[in-house]
Amino acid sequence: MPGKIQINRIVNANVYANGNSLLGRAEEIKLPDITATMTEHKALGMVGKIELPSGFDKLEGEIKWNSLYDDSAAIMANPFKAVQLQCRSNIETYGAQGRVEEKSLVTYLTVMFKKNPLGTFKQHENADFQAGFSCTYVKQVIDGKEVLELDVLANIFRVGGEDMLATYRRNIGG
């Protein structure tokens, strides 16, 4: 049936640090992967072993800058201060008639920089500055709808707006 295939594409983004646009400064951003920590479970009577979720692995990411900027360098230099990052992009949906829809994709992060790049220099090439960060909070929103939210310090994990840890927090008294 013609017109049923739809393809989503994201081909660009902008990064904000503490609310300030970094348009044209960041060459690339690698957002953290949310990885469930799995623990092996085996018991008498089971014919095999299984893995069950037991939490989340640490959240890490990286920003590759196209040059060194004094205000960005100052933010990256302090590993004790949390920084609010935001990555904003555009999801384009294509069908048989071309582009049929555009939606916003916004990822909010609270990070602490742990790798402060002083640069890699080569003759006749742009210097390379890759800053690594550790993340304690991430929230992703598509077209105004929350997809997921993970706050490691507050024991919050929501998927599609549903609180996946509400009973857990109640059971542990916090």
C-alpha cells in the first residue's frame, strides 16, 4: 500500500549550556546511553539462568568543540559544579510525498565535566577539543511529550510519564 512507509530523520542539533546557546561551537555531542544494570538469577528447578534489572549504569557523554571558547572552557574546568545542558533537534518525517511532519526533540541533562580538553594540535588542521562529562539527570521530550526521565540522585525513572519507581520509593521510605 503506497504512502504507509514513514522515515524519521534527525540531521542537526544545537547545544545549550546553562541556558546559553552554543550555536556553531559544538561539532558533536554524544548523549549518555541509559543502560540497565542486569543481575544474573538462577534457582533450583529453573532450567536456565536469567538476567533481571537491578538499577542503571553510570551516565557518560561527550562534547566535541570546534575550537576553544573562554566561556565554555570555564564551565568545563570546574568538575565540582553541575551544568545544565540541553540538546535541541528537529525530527523530520518523510513519506511518499516528501517531508510530511516536523517535531521537536529536546534532551535535558544535568552534568559535571570530568574531562577538560586542553586540545590536540596538528599543522593546518583545526585543533581538537573533546570534553567528557558525567550525568546525573536526563529527560527527553518529543513534541512536548515526555519520553523518559531519569534522575539518579532522586530515584526517579519515568517512561512515557509513568513513574516506574513509585512503589520502590514508597517501600524504602524515600
